[in-house]
Amino acid sequence: MTSPHTTLRHLPRDVRFDWSDLPLHWVPDEPQVTHTLNTLHLLLPEGERWFCRVFREALPMVTDERLRDRLHGFIGQEAIHARAHEEVHGRLRDLGLDIDPYLRQMEFHFREILSPRDAPSSPHYREQVTELAAIVAAAEHFTATLGAWVLDTPALDRVGTHPAMLDLLRWHGAEEVEHSSVAFDLLTHLDPGYARRLRTAALTGGNILWLLTRGVRYLMSVDPQLHGSVRFSLRAHHAAARRGLLWPPALLGGSALRYVRPAYHPSRDFDLRPALAYLARSPAARAADQL
């Protein structure tokens, strides 16, 4: 039986959010939780535009028309994800956060380091694009894991998280689950082998953790209300995770172990039903669907 993960078109929803009343610590009294999630707003726009560039470069290599159709839908969704997170930047600046140094690092990371080194006419170009597609597949596995987590964490509601921000995170998380198989199916189309998946999973998981930790440390250091008195702490992350406000580190570790199983496929790892249920009630998604 064909999985719904492999048949959804993933049409992009053109969502909009109002950040005019967003406070600095939009998870009340939780600066580290707030800035851990804020780091996603700084990391994801460049990262998701990079996903789109890789997939556009891979499209001429794809011979399966259904997969090509799904890739176009994925590109549309990721472009809107990037824009939605980037729209938070102006408000963060207004609140006194100097986010631009970290943003410049993300630009360099995704535009310079993670780009094909050769022209499309080069005999090495297909190999380079396939390697980048494998990195995207691993990254998408981790973002879908975080997406499934944020859909199932009522603690963020209980502590009074800013409702539009929670909707942004859950709308994005639901769409990550919705298209969780696209990047993996592209990878196996270009390279059905196992070695590349194993290698790029280790590389990508470590890179994501480094970028996230770097971002949280930076944002807490420039938070104008903290004045350097509160710094990033792994112990604080664990404490917040126990209360359901952040993902437990073991979540990503277990997710990585599932990804490197030889028989892995996202359709067996992610349940579409909670994602589609949230998209049916998300204020932003509902407004977009009515346009």
C-alpha cells in the first residue's frame, strides 16, 4: 500500500503572523527556553533557503515525475518557512537583541561552506549535489523530529507562551512532519546505498547541535534584560526538558539511531495524523487556506 507520505502534494500555505506585541521573553520567565527557540528563527531562514537551492540543483537529476512534483511542493513550503521565521527578526531587533552577527555566520555557513564546488558541467557535480541532498535528508529528519515534539508539548501552553509564536512553531512543525519523506526519497533516488546516509547523519547531527548551542549562548549573552547575569546551561536545558518546555537531548539521539537503521523510512517514523489535525486548526494555516 502506498504511504500517504509519498502521495501528498505539500502545497505551500502562505501564512502571516503579527509580532507587534511579542515580548522579549515570550516564554514567560524562561530566557533560556525563549532563546533556544529564538535560535531557530535565526538558523532556519538561511538553512531552508539552502535546502531549496540544493533541491533545485537536484531536480534535473530526478527521473521520477511524482517525486519531481513533490520536490516542487517541498521547495514552496520551505521558502515560506524561511520567510515566516525571518519576519520575527525585526521584532527581535526592536527588543534590543543584536542578532546580525549570528545571521552573518549562518549566511557564510550555508552560502559558502555548503555549496557545490564545481559547475554543473563538471563530472564531479552530480556527486557533490547528491552529498548535499544527503545532508538535507538528515537535517529534515531532525527537523521533523522537533516538529513532532512541539506538536505534543502542552507545557508550553500552560506556562503562557505567546500564542502567535506557539502557532508559528507548531504550524512549521506540522509541515515538517507532513513532508518528512520528501528529502529522504530524493536521497534514495539519487543514491540508494547506505554508507552515505550513515556518514551524513553523523555530520549533520553534530553540525545542528553546534549551531543551536552557539546561537543560544550568543542570544543569552546579548539579552538586554539579562546583562550577562544568566548564561546558557546544559543543566537548565535538561530541567526545562523535564518540564516539557524544551526537547530532551535523548530525543534527538534516539531519532538519529532510528535514521541510520538500514530499513528506515520516514513514513514508519512519523505519524501524519497529529500534524494534519494541527494544520486543520492552526489560526495561521486556516487563514492561509481561506485566501
